[in-house]
Amino acid sequence: MQADPYLRQVATLGDKREVVTTENILNDDGVSLVKEGVQIDGSLYDRLIRHKLLRPLDYSLATVDTVSPHSLISDAEKLLSEEPELALAVDDCIIVRDLLTPIGQVKLESPLAFKLTVCREQSPRRYQHLIRVTLIALYLAARLHWSETDKQELATATLFHDLGEMHLEPSLFDSTHQLTLAELRQIYAHPTIAYLFLKEFTAYHPRISHIVHQHHERLDGSGYPKGLSGDDIFPAARLLGAAELLVVVRLQKQQPCHGLCSTAEVLKLNADRLGCDLILPLVEAAKRVDKSETTHASIKPVNGKTLQARLSLLLEILQGADSIDIGEEAGMASFISNQMQEVNNMVNRCGLSLSGAEPQTHLLGEDPQTLSEVDAMVREMIFLVQSTIREAQRRWIKDEIAEKDETPLTTWIRNSESALFSAGFQSRNELETF
């Protein structure tokens, strides 16, 4: 039995601060493993990992200084004061009423407060990500005139949306190697892990649990874990996904693209996947950030040869997709073909030309801002190609395929994935897929 990585985080937290059992911790046979009132620390880790627990560990533990609605407000205010671009992305005049007030009204059942506390203490980058996405999501909800109840529900779901990642090996998100299918499937499982936890609470199920479960679904059916489309996706789940897109593309400083000056144009490319109703206010927020002095001070000139190489890589992959026989492995081939056609449409909407043997980048001129914008859009299109490949693998390819057993379609997948990885394209947000 593979140990839950979350147990290690809890045990490590117990080495730093008081973490005490509030009841007996039982294995799935009802046998007591740890008595009530015992302090959890690293010395108990080996005992816990050898057993399947009767119910999640969060139900049985308490600690000091747990996350609370009041502390969430304080942490949100701190991020807004420390991150000028985040503050620019939201409208200053609505911060208290429409952002901080719903955060202060979040329902925090004790097990969820404990899990958020472990996240805050053991995975601060993830915790800050949750806060950023919540602020942007509430900004969008305010722009769309959502009710107070809907905003409170949205804030709760957004704060919980990535907690499933805490049950995955941290190395998956920091890896520099090309992920296997098994590793990709683990990452794709994080919305379901969170959903299964939340559905046990009447305060969170069914609405909040389903919002969390669907936050990677997309209108065009390209998302996961169920490949839902259109009205089958909760509006709040779409909004959460849109908010996370802005955060990951622009507002997280560990990302290599944090200096781009064309966030708004990148967001527009995702209108069909997330919906124009959400993209329009998101673009307005992005434009405020794009115009900031800090943005233009941090823009780095785009290397013309690098841009040429990226365009050529995109051209090669799209040309390969054009030759896919829809009759071969019809479901997967049709999905890939449709998604690559959408990328082709994006290319055309951006006014780029990939015709001929090599894209003609010299036609773009030498203006640094123009080159930066084109490069950002090309990288976004390459990312969408990559996410299509990964989703096709998740849905249709059950195991790693030996080279001798490959079909022309799976060969295209393998070659495209290898080329993307070699060119430095892994994913956004430390292999978080969108």
C-alpha cells in the first residue's frame, strides 16, 4: 500500500508545533493505532503509514493557531499589500465589500480548517495560490453581480479547490523529468481527491464539492476529470478556472512569464474554453496589470531566434495533426483534430501566418512589445497543444505504449510531447494542467 504523502506533512508539522489527537485514530478494522490526547510527530509516521485509516486523519487532529475566517482575511490583506499586481487586478473600491467580506464568511468545518492549516504551514506557496485565486474569483463575481450567498459559496470552494494536491507526491509538481502516464494521472486526480473529501460534509455537498470537482472542466469539453462541456459545468466552476488562469499566467512570481506585457491577449485565446462572459472582466483586470510601471520595467527583450524556434515547433505539430486519419482510433483522433483546429483558429485570429516551410518572424518587426506579445500568445498556444496531448493520453491510453506497438497517432503524440519537453515546455504552475 502506497503511503499518503499528506501523512508526512502532518507528522512534520507535529515536529514544529503541537498537533494532538482529538479521538482515537483507528485503522479500517476498527483497531486503535493512536489514542486520544496523543501528540502527533515524526515518530508516529511509520506507525500510521502501515495502515489504512478508518476515516481521514483531519477528523481526529487539532492544533493551535488554525486557519480561521479572520486569519484568512488577514492573509488576503497581506498579499494585496505585498503584491502590487494582485492589487491592480482587483478594483480597489470593492475590496472590503466584495472580496474580504465573503472570505470572512467562509464555512470552515474543523477538518477543513486543519487541512488548510497544514497547507499554510507546510506548503505556503500552495496556500498563497489559494488566496490569490479566491481574490480574483470574488472580483469576477462582483463584476458579474453575483449574490452574497453565491459569493460566499464561491469563496469556500476556491479556498478548497487545490487541497487534493496535498495528497500527491510533491516531486510531481517540482519534477524536471518528462512525466509518465501514471504520474500524469495522479496530477489529474487532484479535483476528485478533494471532491471525495468534501462530499462527506453536508455544509459542502453537493454544490461546493461539485464546483471543486469541476474547476478544470472546460466549455469545449477539453478539460478533466470528466470531459464535461457547456451547461454541464457549474458557472462557479468555470469562474474558478478563469480566475486560476490569470493567477497562474501572471500573478505568481515564481512563473517565468511574470514579466509579459500581454496578459490580456493571452486570456482572450481562452474565451471559447472558459466563456466570453468571464473572459471580458478578466481581460479588464489584466489590462490594468499590463499597463503598470512594474510590468514594463520587467519586460525582457524576446530573442528572435527563440521565437522563430517556437513558431516552427508549433507549425510542425499542427502539420502533423493535419495528417491524422480520423478513422484511426476515432475518438482520440477526433478530439485531437478538433483541438488542433481550434489552435489553428487562434493562430489566424492573432494575425500570424504559419504557412510555408518556416514562419516568417521578420514580418513582425523589431518592436520589443510586439515581439513580447506574439511570444506570449505562441507560448499559450503551445501550452494548449500540450494540454490536449495530455488529456488524450488520460482518456484513451491506459498504459505506456512500446515503440513497436505504436500507431501513427500515438507516434505523433510521443514525438510531439518529446519535442515540447525538449523545448522546455512542461506546464504552468509546476506541472499544474489547465
